Amino acid sequence: MFEALSGRLSGVFDRLRRRGSLSESDVAEALREVRVALLEADVALPVARDLIERVRARAVGQEVLRSVTPGQQVVKIVHDALVEALGGEGAVALNLDAPQPVPILLVGLQGSGKTTTAGKLALRLKEKERRKVLLASLDVQRPAAQLQLAQLAERAGVASLPVVPGQGPIAIAARALEAARREAFDVLILDTAGRLSIDTVLMEEVAAVRAATQPAETLLVVDAMTGQDAVNTASAFREAVAVSGIVLSRMDGDARGGAALSMRAVTGAPIKFVGVGEKLDALEDFHPERVAGRILGMGDIVGLVERAAETIDRDEAERLAAKMARGKFDLEDYASQLRQIGRMGSLSGILGMLPGVGKMKAQLSQANFDTAILKRQAAIIGSMTRAERRHPDIIKANRKRRIALGSGTTVPEVNRLLKQFGDVTTLMKRAQKLGEKGVMRHGLSALMPPGPPRRGF
């Protein structure tokens, strides 16, 4: 998400930073390019126009044009304007301040990801909020919708309302509320039916369900990859059922990102969550300042640290660190590291959270640098014997062919893995030999292999 917009804006601001001073015409030219980039990213025209005018009003002042670093000042102003457009500083929390069971209503078009979002939200409330959650599907339009939600509930480890054939949405909602009260559930998540497009029947049904359940939250789930259509959908639902928050699904997709930038300004409802993958734990809080930073190539270090803290096994990480410090590191440990990295999500997504890495996105995508590689490497290591994992030096031609055949890979892939592992162990041995003071004194260059420097490094 945002790669195209981020790439265009980075080019504009790089040119500004290279100039020692700026004139009003320089700023005006840059803002014209920013406006085009926003419109190409599917940002609604009124939102793009308002954002540019806010930036222009702040950027042409004398304190900016005469600043020591005027280019960086303009970038800061654009960053602040993006944060305002996305909803201001900080995430907007889910409202659970209501008598239990707290009803949460999910609405949206068919195919927007409502049912999957219901499962993700249930898992989140169960694990992070320690809430007892009941899931109920009111979707009697789509075949097997209720069965799908029951399966998601089972995967999330929460309860789901038993299906009673022939009941309509209002009757199901009333039965769900009664069951939630009787069995002392903390939260009731109601997944409503959708349609392929906005129509009167859909809006009347959703409004009737909302009136019958009086939810603490009415969350609109929209597919971020649908661009301007997502904004139009949000506007229609906002007028019909007073949406209290928005969930953007498929934010990890290769989309232009304009929906996220337009949503708050067009609907007035805050974006509360974003779906960043297919797994049930792939639902994150929406932080406007972090998203703005990623759009401008500043990364999201805080988000990266939070993701690592949630997914990495601390005891396992400390055990591996101790083995690395002693120079005792084998392929079993390497496989453990691959699993820990894989749990954090796609490598391109992780790298996108690092400052300045956005410019490398094209090269990374061409190199297929993603979790698929980690899975293949894990399969290669899994096809080795314990002796081979602990003593990779014994792996010769015949063993390589057997490992490749057993893992569904090729001998060159096995060779690449062994070379990468050899580079890592060589690096650790040099670090161990130099010691902490030696590395600090000589820098990372002391760990690099000897030889003539390569171009570009």
C-alpha cells in the first residue's frame, strides 16, 4: 500500500532537499506535482485540493523559505497535513464503554472482508482485551456465510451463535443478544449481510438491525483496494446508519492508497483498524502519524518494534543470542530465526517500516524477496538430517540432491542457503574475535570480508 504515492512524493521532496534555498515558485511547482500524485493515488479531488491549500499556506511563509533547511521544512509541513487528513495524532480506540454484552455491528458491501474482519476482531478482543466474545452471522443472503463465521470463530477460539434455519436478520440479532446476556459474554460481534452494490434493500436491512441492537460501535468494513469506490461506499453508509468507525481491509495489497487518505475527510468517521493480511491476527490499529511517515519514506520504527514484541518468542531469541555470542550456531538455530521472522509478516512489509527503504521496493519485488523464500529455506533445512543441520560441512553433492528432492527445491537453492549460512557464521566469528570494543572501534567494515570494495558500496 502507498508504494506508488510514496515513490512519487519521494522524488519531489528529494529535489527540494537538494536546493540550498527555495522560492515561492519552487514550492508552487512541487505542490503541483504533489497534487497530481495524490489524484493518481485515488485521493478524492476535494481532499487533495484542501490538503494542498493547507500546505501552501504554511510553506510559503518567510520562516520556511529563509530556513537553513527549507526542503526539510516543507516535508515536515506535508507530513503534518497528511496526519490531519488521516485523522490526527494517535489511534482511535474501540468503544467498549457500554453495558455488557457490548454489541458491535459490522456493515459493508459483499466481498469487502466483513466476515474475516469479524473473526480478526474477535481474536483481538479475546487475546488483547481478555474479553469473552460471541460471534453471530446475520447474513442469510450469501450461501454458507453463517458456516464460514462459525469456522472462523473456532479458529479464533471464541463462541459462535448456533444456526437456526429460516430465521431472518432481526430474529437472529435478538436471539444473539439474549444468548450473550444469558451466558455472560462481554462482547457480541454481529456480521451483517452485504450486497454487490449499494441499494435500498441493503440500507433498510442494516438500519433495522442497528435500531434493534443499539450497537456501541457500527464499523464499516471497506476494501482499500477499491480506491474511490471505497470512499463512495463509506459516504453512503455514513448517511444511512451513522457509522462510528471504519475498518480498511486489504491494506497490505498493491493499491494506490487514496481511500485511506480520503476516508476521514469525506465521512467524518475515524479509521480504527486496518487489515494487513489473511491471517486472523493480521488486524492492526490505525495510527495516522505512522501512515503519514510511511507515505513520505520515513518508516514506522515504533510499529516495527510493536510487531516484533508481539510475535517474537523472547526466551527463544535470548537462547539464540547466547549461542551466537559463543559462536555455536547451526542450521537448526537458523531455521528457528526464519520462523520468528516469518511470524512478523511479509519481508517487504517489514522492510517498508524502515526509514529510507521505500526507494528499494522495486528491487525487492523483482528479487521476490518475501516470506515465500523463508518457507522454502525452512523446507530445505527440514529435509536435512539432524547431523547435517548441526554440521553443514558434511553436505556434499549427493546429500544436496537428496535434500533438494525432499524439500521440493533445486540444488542451486540448497547451495544458496548454505552460502548464506556460511556468510552469517563467518560474520559472527569475526565479531567474536574482535569483541564488542573492537567492533565499536573499527565499525561494521571490520566484519566485512577482505577484498577490493565493490562499486556502489
